[in-house]
Amino acid sequence: MQHDNVDLAALIGSRICHDLISPIGAIDNGLELLTMSGIAESPELGLIGESVGSASARIRFFRIAFGSAGDQLVGQAEITSILRDLYQSSRLDLVWLPEEPQPRAAVRLALLGILCLETAMPYGGRAEVSENNGAWQLLGTADKLNVIPELWEHLSQGGSDSQLQPAQVQFALLPVHARDVGRDVQTQANSTKVTINF
């Protein structure tokens, strides 16, 4: 994947997320007004509310993972809010340990790594993100993992992006963005544990 193409894709990702978050927010505001006006709670409104919350969290997540990184810092409160809203109803228990604000470029790598872990943990489990003096580790543990060797080799050894499916794009982007900030991606996996280090 050429560097110019990656930068262009990041700009496109930022633009799409920016344009989608406003109508999603408007729907959420509309639901709040309906509730405040005394309209009785209904399963239909509850379902719409859950779907809007999930869509909003996913767009916020994607905006960092697939958008332009920039130089700003991202605080723990913002990240944990996004992850809580996105994973609260899933089978994946996700823990974000860094307490200090982190560079957006590093957070982007971590979120792409989370998507990689998610691919390996379709039955749920626990994922933990930690940082120590600039060194990051993502650890996924589960009773049953689905680690596809070709995808995980792509992270540390590279490979042809043409073989990847749209749902696997994070495996192409993580090593490219890591190289951009002078990092190497290392992975290890066994039957119950998978780690990503950068």
C-alpha cells in the first residue's frame, strides 16, 4: 500500500466520520426530546436509542482508527467513553489501562490493534491495552481463539493487501501506520492468548 494512498484513505475516513456524526447526533437529540415530551417508553424507541448509541460510538472509534492522526493528545476519559459505549453489550471485555493522555498516532495504532484482536476473538474474551514508556502491548485472552496465521503474519512480516477482505483492513493499516511513526509490530499467539506489541 503506497504511503500517499494511506494518507488519502485517512482523509476520506475522517471526512466520512465527520459527516456521519452530525445526523447520528441529531437522531439522538430527537429521541431525547421525545422522551422529555412525555411520550411513553416503548421497545421500538429503546431499540432505536441503542442503535443510535452504538452507531455513534463506532463512528467515534473509526474516526481515530481510520482518520488522520494529527499531533494532538487523546485523554483517557475520551477513549474509555468510546470503548465503553462500543463494547458494553459485546462478549469482549475491553480494558484500557493508560491513564495519561496519549498521542493520537499511538492511539490510532492501539485501536487498529483492538480491531485485530476482535477478529481473533469472535466468541468473546478479555482484551487489555497497556503502555509503558512508549511501548504498547495489546493482550487478548479467551478460552477459544480464531487466529488466522496469514493475517497475523501480515502484521509483522507484511504481505499482499489484495488478499484481504474489507473486514480485515486493519491488518494492512496497522503495520503501515506503525512504520510511519518508527515502530515495528510484533505478534505472538497460542490457543488461548494473542499479543500485539509496537
